[in-house]
Amino acid sequence: MDYRTQRDSMGEIQVPVEAKWGPQTQRSKENFLIGHEKMPQPLIEALILIKQTAAVANLAVGKLSSKKSEAIYQAAQQLLDDQTALMTHFPLSVWQTGSGTQTNMNANEVIAHFATTEELSIHPNDDVNCSQSSNDVFPTAIHIAATESVVHRLFPVMDQVIGQLEKLEKTYQSTIKIGRTHLQDATPVTFAQEVSGWRAGLQHTKQMIDSTLREMRQLPIGGTAVGTGLNASGAYVDAFIQQVNKKTGLEFVELKNKFHGLANKDALVFLSGALKALAANSMKMANDVRWLASGPRSGFGEITLPANEPGSSIMPGKVNPTQCEALSMVAIQVMGNDAAIGFAASQGNFELNVYMPVLAYNLLQSINLLTDSLRSFEEKCLRGLTVNEEKMAIYVNQSLMLVTALNAHIGYDKGAEIAKKAFTEQLTLKEAALELSYVTEQEYDEWVRPESMLGENV
């Protein structure tokens, strides 16, 4: 490999000739050979957007010439437009400085490389990083990347799943099945009612996540190194916010207390907690689906899932609820990420939190995994789900919990006696009730009707 010699404030270093980055990126690349985790692409895209936006804002306040501002803007746009090659320019590990300084400099150096011409020299610090510090840029990038990922990726997929569940509700609104609590038989429900619980769970968690975006839309840009705003101005911040909203349409605002914005990461904890709620509801839905599909002949077998791939290397014809398992594993990972995010956010010291790369990595991974797994679950599981209405009817008719309908007529104790007699003597509820002479046949047929036990939400 051929190298070129470059110099920074620490001296000379060899950088690969084909690399678009500079000496500070190269130092980080060599000093942090830790793991395989790289900075996530949404974060890199947000950093590039910030540099582009800052160039416009710095022009507006007279800190950059129009030529330099335009060169930085176009270089950033060139990077954003080339999604195939983008990440080849950003090789740094997540496990680096806790402020993300080296990744901020990675962006500065790459953009300076693309913006520099024979006629115009662009400096990564003086020009691309003008009015900025890694300490306000990096948390701003996390906020932008997470907000964009939630609004443009996660929410549309959640709506897709909700829509499919609504279709199931409409199709099976009259299909009566046995309800279950404590994994034991309970009173009847419709399959539509059962599905409505899954659907409402997603709708509520979407509202929870959306409520966190009020905090995520507050950007600490302009705080620079410690929150005082040294080398940045109020006019610059105003111009930046105006431009970033023009580019994203996401209604970001300035976070007024920059000391809070640089040192505290409670907004990320808030969002992660809502994502954990989504993970919990998603796991509940996935587990319900695989319980209901268990069998097909020795389990509940109330629903059948699409046969997407062979389920066993030794048992021919076996099909497993793999989409449910994948979604459940994602939920576990999101819960683990939330713990890491909480720990990392608690470690702010004085004017800065220095756990930002791990915060960014885990938060964006949670959003990405939930997005992809919910999309897969809808497309490969819910969309092809079929209902065994005959099996559902059998379970309803043989359930002992239908006796609950008699409580209002003969009381709890007599109802319990009927259920116990039916269970121990292998009788139907009706046979047990008649043998005990607690009801007549006409009364039993009139009072014990599953369709009358469904409540008003049918």
C-alpha cells in the first residue's frame, strides 16, 4: 500500500494514498483497534448534514466566504448522494474517545478533502468545523439521526403492522375463541378482540415514542466546548436551526441550556425507554402468536403461520415460528441496549458526557432492529396468518370457564361445584349442572351462550 505524509498538531503521520481522510482520522484508526463495531451510518449522515448546515449558517453570519461555504456544502452533498461509497470514508470504531471527537474530525477531514481544489484550500478545523466543537456537534448528530430514523423508518413500519392487525380484526370480528389468563382457560373472547390488544399496544407505544421527540428535537448546537458558546453566536445558531429544518422538515429547535445539552443525555434515555416499551409489547405479541400456532397437532393450533423455511435439520416437514423468535430476540437486545444507555447517560462529569459513541450506537441499533424486525414480522408472518376457526370452536365448547355465565343466576360457589364435578368426572358443564339440579336444561341453554359473554367490544 502506498502512503502520503500528512501533518497535524502532533506531527507527521502516514495516511494511505487512496484515503480521503486526514491525520486525525488515521491516528484514531491506528489507536483504537477495538471490536468490529463502526459508527452507524445514520449518525455519519447526520454529521455530514450538520457540516453542510453549518457552512450555510457561517456564511449568513459572515464567518465563511461564499466560495468556502459553497465548496463545503457541495462536498457534503456529494457524500450524502453517494450512499454506496459513503461508509468507506468513515472507518472509525465506536470504541474511541467518549466525546466522538475523532469521528467529528473524520467528517471534517473528508469534507475538506472533497471541497479543496487547486484554487481553494479548505481547512478541516478552521472552515468545516467553524463555530463548532465535537462536544456540541456529536450530541446534535445523535438527536438528528435518531429523530430521522424514528420518523422516516420506524413509524411507517409500525403503521404497516398496525394496518395488518386491523385487517385481521375486521376479518375475524365474529370468530369466538377461548380467552386465557395464567396460561389457563378463561372466558371467551373473539379473535378480533385478542388481536386488538396487540394493535392497541403498538398504537400506544407509538404515541409514547412520539412524545419523546419533543425532547429529541431540541439541539445543543452552539454550546461548543463546554456550553458557553465560545466561538459561536446566537445568530449562527438561529441560522443553523433554520437551515437544518429546511433540509429535514423535522422542526428542530435550539436547546436553550447548553450545559444541560452537553453533559446530560436524558432525552436519549427517554427515547430508549419508549423503545423498550415497544420491544416489550412486540415480544408479547410475538409470544402470543407462537403460542396460538403451537402444534400443529399437539399444541393449541388455533392459527397457522406461513411456512417460510424448513424448521429442522433432522425432522422432515417441521415448520417453526421463526419470525416470532427473531422479533423476540430483537426485543431482548433492545432491552439490553436500554440498560447500556441508562448507564452511559449517568456518567456525565462536569461539562460533558464522554460516553456518547456507545449511546449513539445502542440507540440507533435499537431503532434499526425494531424497524427491520417489525417489517419482517408483518411481511413474513402476520400477512400470511390463517385461523383455524373449527379448533377455536372446539376449545370454547369444552371450556369449563363458561360456567362463569351462571354466577349471576346461581352464585359463585355453585358454579365452582359444577366446574369441579365436570372436570373430575369428565362431564360436560351442562351434564354436571343438570346432575346437580342447579339449573334446568332450558335455563342452561339460555344463560350459557359464549356469544353473550364477549362484552361490548365486539
